[in-house]
Amino acid sequence: MNSITFSINPHGAELSSLRMGEREYLWQGDPAFWGRRAPILFPIVGKVAHDTLRVSGQEYAMKQHGFARDADFELCPGDEGAHYVLHAPEGRPNYPFSFDLTATYRADGDDILTCQWTVINRDNRPMDFQIGAHPAFLLPDFDPADEVHGYIQCLDREGKAITPTLDHYLIDGLRHPFETPESLPSQEGLLPITDRTFAHDAFIIEGGQVATTILFDKQGRKVLSVSCPQAEAFGLWAPAKPGCPFVCLEPWCGIADSDSFSGDIADRDCNHHLLPGETFDFCYQIQVF
């Protein structure tokens, strides 16, 4: 019986391959569509208003999804799995806190990859942050001529299939409220993946509605699931480019700013707060079928 195998790129501690036998499940980063594969989002998720993070009255330039995805992590010894750590960059030009961010990946059984990231506040003052995942998965037997390339199903924490409610949509990466909340477009509880599904950017599912997303192929067979019961939000996204052969299923403990936000990092939606020496664990699992 085959078991999953995986590999990690120390640049960003990014998952770069997830295989079962000869089958690759992870998008391989062709820049013609999207040059990343499964970046770690830290110390923010999404975009901050005006690309400016405010900390106790000071302003810092902060690009979308933060800087961890573009940093080189150190490989660390460990008893099980793969362990990488990122220390606060020297000079801390974009984020004034001292921290360690550790990324651990391990196979649990034959068909599950566990991804666990730990944030440690090494500063002498409280630290605010967000963290999230952005894995991209290949659509099996992709044919650009097909009308539907696959389907996504959302489950709540009890494992019940749901049709989530959408409170906001994105413009230039920032959240704007719907006049009236809308339901995620679906057919019998499944979101079809077509060339138009993400024409207006990602779907942002807020309020902890979703704990698991399941990807089905175009014949309706399960491909994989992404589970994160602690997720405060889930993003569903693919580039709005004809012939895009992948989709992202993204569990987050964090979220982009609203278009009107101008406050401090501590006042951001889905902010997390650590006292000196405290830790925060973020964990999600990918199960292949």
C-alpha cells in the first residue's frame, strides 16, 4: 500500500510536493498562473489597508500575506517530521516584534499530512499577529475545454455539509460588505469550479463556519480534504485566468482588513495576542483519497 510523501522548501518553509505513489496533489508553482505552492501567511493574513501596519502609533510597510513566505527558514533537528524555524528578521523593518515561527510537517498514517506552525513571542511586550495557510491543489485530469473542472464542499465542526454565508467580498484585496449577506454559490451543496468561479476574486468565509473543505474531481469523486477546526475563516481561490488547473483551500486564523479600517494592529479583525513568552499553535491537515 502506498503512503503519502512530501517535501519542504526552506525558502518560506513552504510545502513543495505532496504525493501518493506517482500522483502529485500539490500545484507546482508555474508562474504563468501563480508562482507559489503553499505559502505560510504571517504575521498577517490578506491585505492591510493602504499596505500599512500600525503598531502603537508607528507605521510599517506590510505587503499582502506578510513576509514569512519570502523568508529563509532554518532546518532544525527533530524526532519526527520536518522542522523549520524563522527568527525575527534583523532590524525588524516591517514588524517590530521579536518572535520565533516554527513550521513542522509530518505524515500521520498513510494518507494524512499534518502541518503545525507555532508562534512564540520572544519580545518583552505583548505581540499581535495573524497566521494562515494558502495551499494550492491540482485539479485531476484537467482539461481546459471542460465546463466544470471539479467541486468544493464545505463542512462545519460537526462534519455536516453546509452552504456558508458570505458577509464580504474583496476589491483590491480588502473586504467590502454585501448589502445583504449572500450564500456561497452551490449546486446541491457543491461549489462548481469553472473558469468563472473566481472571476471576482476569492470567496471569504468568515465566522468559523467551516472546519473542513473537500475537493472533488469533475466526476464527483473525492480527491482530498483540508481540515482546520480552529479556522476563523476559510478562503477559496484560484487566479481568474483561462485554463487555470488548480484551486486553493485556505484555512486562516486571520483575515484581510475591511476597506474602511485605519486602526492599530491590535484592533484588526481576527487578531491574535501573545504575552511575552506565550505560544500559539496553528494546525491543519490534508487528507488524500
